[in-house]
Amino acid sequence: MATVPWKGPPQRFFNNLQPGEQPKIQQRRTIDYTGTVIKLQQNRVICRGPLDEQYIPPTPAGVLEMMPPAGYPTSPITSLCAKFVHVSNNKRRYPVNVVLWTPDGRRLLTGAQNGEFTLWNGQCFNFDSAVMAHEGHAIRAMTYNHNENWLITGDDTGSVKYWQSNFNHVKVIPAHREAVRGLSFSPTDLKFCSCSDDTTVKIWDFKKCVTEVTISGHGSDVKGVDWHPCKALLASASKDQSAKLWDPKTGKCVATVHGHKHTVGCVKWNNNGNWLLTGSRDQTCKVFDIRVMKVLSTYRGQNKEVTAVTWHPEHEELFVSGGQDGSLLHWVVGHDNPQAEARGAHEGPVWSLQFHPLGHLLCSGSNDCSAKFWCRNRPGEIPRDGGARGHGPVENASSGTRPTNTSFEPTDESMDDAGPSIPGIGLAHHPSTMVAHTAAHQYRPPPSSMHQPPHHQPPPGMTGGAPPQPAYHHQPPAMGGHVPPPMPPPGIPPSMRGAPPAQNV
């Protein structure tokens, strides 16, 4: 086979160059999960349980040993996607209301305020294609069914549209009188539910496109709805400060969950089917256990209202919340403080969050007309993205308030003294804390006169040798430059502790 010689880059690279100017090569970040999946398949032969898990070293070479989040089932801390990767903007800038990964994880689908679909590559994050879907009406909700063949979307006019996997428009139905705020499929994909600002929740037959049950139990706008992952149970969040559980067959309210003091804007079921996550305008997230109908835990960290929440697809105890101020916080159920945070991740409210099906990437859509991608930190890497530290900010003991800014720029000295870090999330402790801790516990040698303990003779009149004395242990001096006197060995009478030792004649 004949080889064709390379004639250089095409002429379009040199059209806008000045004489003598070299073309600039732009490097694009790429997140390829193929190597981590292959490593997971190789380790499955030897890792048969939690005790056999292989943890990567906190060094740059540990990247070769990384696996997807499924390879660390007992360590959710390794899946904190708080490192900024890329920002994707359309030429026509409109707020991004919804972000949704395609079921195969190869592309990201965004729904904008102007009713346009935009597809982005899931590995190198470049623009793929754009489709005008809702003719100028803002897209408010999108979801795929479980068999990955159909997509349904809702807009501000209350319409719901059916789409095939190749984005071929099939049908449109007038679902509500006002904007559609949420869509969710049943576990069997035979039905789906929708909620709207007209205070109703509707159950639809997907094939016949007809309403089966209309639920009107909320006293105000319904902001979100989610179908239980395996049962005939709905959860809805409303502006009336409550979340309700519904029976989709009869349309009756099963239970009402109270706990928030303001509008409940988002609701999500956990994959285990027992936990219900809610985000509210009172700046809190709550996890409810429906088995006992009580609040399992409350999470306070957002400086403004919580606008979006999502669960991790692999670690059931890990979830992310987005706020009105554009911040992203990573939480682990059972820990009060955020495990990673990206303050100021967006310049506007975060409207939508979703993890990649593998769990190694997080995408956020915001009112600042952008969709941003976030990934895990490399082994031994020091986080530098908006306060993501791998640990929650320490509260002020005197005032009980949280610091407004926990970011830091480590110096060379702090990096040298900090020691090894936790694989995947950077330093295990704040470097300033570790330096202070190291200085406080550093051993300082005593003066030359104190290298040996004083030799005490037995008091006059005592016969025989002195009783055996325990070993003398010198205590390191405290900080401040003051050297305390040595402690006398036990067994010496108090009258002789201040006297000089007796001299042999």
C-alpha cells in the first residue's frame, strides 16, 4: 500500500496569521474513561470483597491505577467531582435550564431558555449539534425512559413532547395550563408523571398519551416530582413548604413530609428506595427516611436557596446540591459538613445537576448561560477550584458561624510539611493546620546541662544501696522559648528536692 506524504496543516490554519507569526495550537482537555474501566475489569478477578480493594498511591503515577467510582464501592470520598474541567457556551447565549446525559454517556444534552437542544461531546466537551425543539419557549424538564428509547420534554407553555433517541420529534400533547416543572417515568416505562405551576400533578399513559389521574392536593405551585425507583409511589415538592407522597393508582395522598420553612424547590429519590432528598429556599437540604417518616439528617451550608440536587449513581450516600449563588456542595449522608465545595462555581443560580452514568463526571447548568463539567481530582493533587478541599470548613468555635471563604493557596513550605494526601481528593488536612500541628509537636533538644538527669545520693544515715529508681523520661519543652526545670526522680523527700546533690568525701 502506497503512503501519501504529509503536506502540512490545511491552509485555513494560516489565513488569519500575520507575516512571521506561528499558528497557535489549542489544547482541549479530554476525560477518557476507557482506561479506568479496563483497570476495573482486570481487578475484578482479585477483588472479591471490601477487604480486597486496592487503593491508589497519592502520587501522579497513581493515575494509571485509577478506576471508575464503581471500583470503590465503600469509599464515596473518591468520587467528589469538584475539579473544574470545561465550560460550554452556545454562540447564542441563553440560560441553561436543564442538563441531561444520554443513556450511553457519550453526549450531554442541554435545554435552554430559547427552546433549543444542544448536544456536547462527553469526552472532549466540544459542540456536536443543535436542534430548535420548542420554538422559542423555555425548556423546563427533560428525562429519558429506562429502556433508553424515548425522551420527553416540557416547556413554559405546558406542552410535553415525545422524541426518539435520534431526536426525531414524534408527538406533542397539551399537558398543563402553565409551565411544566418536572417529568419522571415509572419503573415499567408504561406511565409517566408531570407537575406544573398550575398546582397539579398528572399521571399519563405513555402509549395512549392520555391523562389517567389528576392530583390537586398541593396548595401552591408544584416545583418538582419524582417517581419511586421500584414502587408505585410519587414524591412531589411544592411552594406550600411541603413534600407529599402519592399513590399513582388512586391519586390519594399517602403522607405529607413537613420540615422546611420555605418553598421546597426540588425532590429526588435515592436508588435504595428508602431515602428522599429535598432542597428548599430555607437554604437547607433534608434526607427523609420513608420507613419511619422522619428526617434522617439536615444539611446546612448553602448561603442562599437550594435550587438543584442530585444523587450519585454509584454511591448511594453521596449527593450534590446547587445554590442560588452558583455554589456546588458535595455531601455524604452521616456527615454534617460538606466534603467538597466549589463556591462561585457559576455566576448565576444553578438550575440543573446530573452525574455521568459512570459517576466520574458532573455537569451543571446555570442561569449564566453556560454548562460546566467537573471531574475527580488526580491522586495527590492539591485542589485549587473554589474551596474544594476534601473536608468540610471548620466552624468558628466562638461564634458558631461558617467561614465565608475557605480557599487557600499553599506555599512551598506548607506543601513540604503537609505530607502525603488522600488519593483522589488532595490533602487530608488543611496545610496551615498541619504546619501548626507539626511545629507544636516538634521535639526540641534540651540544653547541654540537662542531657543527663541529676545524680542524687541517699540521705545520711541510710544503709545499703538506694532503692532502684524508675527510668527517667525527659519531657520536651513547651513552645515560647521557656525551658522548664527537669522533674526529679520519684522517691526523693520534699526537703531535699531543692538542695544540691551531696558530694562524696
